[in-house]
Amino acid sequence: AADPRHQGLELWLAEFPQPRPPRETWSQNPVFQQLDAQFTKANEENPEYTGLHFMTADEVEECWQLLRQSLHSVSYETLAHVPT
């Protein structure tokens, strides 16, 4: 993701899938603005967690976002009770 010739999956696009808009338009996108504001607020309110796992809307996020779509993510067992 650090190489601009390759694409990573930024958190805001993982949370709200859509065709990838040009990067220079992201700051005007209402979906991006909303998620960016939520992360800014969360980072300010919980700096201890931010020190462990800093997240912003425009950063590439871990693969668990993609894995959720195929039901192979640990997010289900860590975020909610899922009956077996």
C-alpha cells in the first residue's frame, strides 16, 4: 500500500464499498467526511487505544474488513454473540 502504483483498501472504502473515486476528491465526499470525523473524535476521546491501533479513514486497514464479507473474520466472534 505504500507504493502508489498499487492499491490498498482504505478503511472508508472497506466500510462503505463503492467504486474508488479519485483520491483528490475524497475530502469532499460526504461518506469520507463522516467516517473521518468519527475516527478523529474516537482518537481524541481514547488516546490509549489510538496508541495501540491508530485508525483513520484514509489509511489502509487490516484484512479483517474483507474477511467479514466471506464470513471468515474473527470480528463476528469478538464483536457479537453468534450462536452455533
